Amino acid sequence: MANFSFDIVSEVDLQEMDNAVTQAKKEMAQRYDFKNSKSSITYDRKEKKITLIADDDFKLRAVIDILATRMAKRGIAYKALKFKDPEKAFEGYLRQVAEISTGIDKEKAKELIAGIKKLGLKVQAQIEGDKIKVRSAKKDDLQTVIAHLKGLKFSIPLNFCNYR
């Protein structure tokens, strides 16, 4: 019955994130308002964390804005970052850690499946680890589900892959 399928995932291209961080560092080095500043961005690819250090709250917001702009230009959703609260670092500086979220947790997966079922289409959606597989006999139904999910304001970025 279910001849066609696709997967719903929440992934970030870590190489693109690396490029976005590198570009943000270059912009910070060129900007006048960061002259003589200890502000920095460090990216730990293995732990999927970005650490932002700034002189004060104003500069921290500017660093986040620069990073968000570079991410947008590289096609990375800002929703992929989960920011922790800023904390005091050495000599009065501020440090903020942003974790790069990947995968769909069980609660969010259940929300997505409930939203798909409300459409009333003949599709089957099931959780497979940190992704959701959607199956149907009709490609049109799958395309309707994708269009519906793209229109949602969801708290994590959604990607669609393995469309068969």
C-alpha cells in the first residue's frame, strides 16, 4: 500500500556552520566597533557548541547578530541554535554558549505526527529514532504534508529528505 515515503529530520550542515562562524570572525575583525575588543567566537564541531565572548551586553548582542546574519546567508536556520543564559567570564566579560540542536526529540515528534493526522490524509507517520518517516500510496498526499509542515512556525528547523 505505502509505495512512497520521505523522512522529516532536523539537521544542520556542520561544514556550513563552520563557514558561517569563519565569516563572522572575519567581519568582527574588520568592524570598527570591535576594535580593541576581546570579543570572539569559537566553534567546537565535535561537541556542536558555539561559544561567544564579548566585552558587554551590547557587544554580545552584536556578535549574535553577526553570527545570525552569516548563518542566514549560508542557509542555516537560526532556530538550530539553543542559547544558554549569558554568564560572567574573566575580567567582567560575558560568555554565552549556543548548542547546535540536531534530531527531533520524542515530544516534538509527537506534536508533528498529531499535526499530520489532523490533515485527514491517508498517510502513515512513525517515529524512527530522531527522525519521522511518512508513508503514503499517493505522492500528492506526501507533497501536501510537506507543504503543510513548511508553513508551520515550529521551534526547530525541519528538513525533508529521502523522498521516494
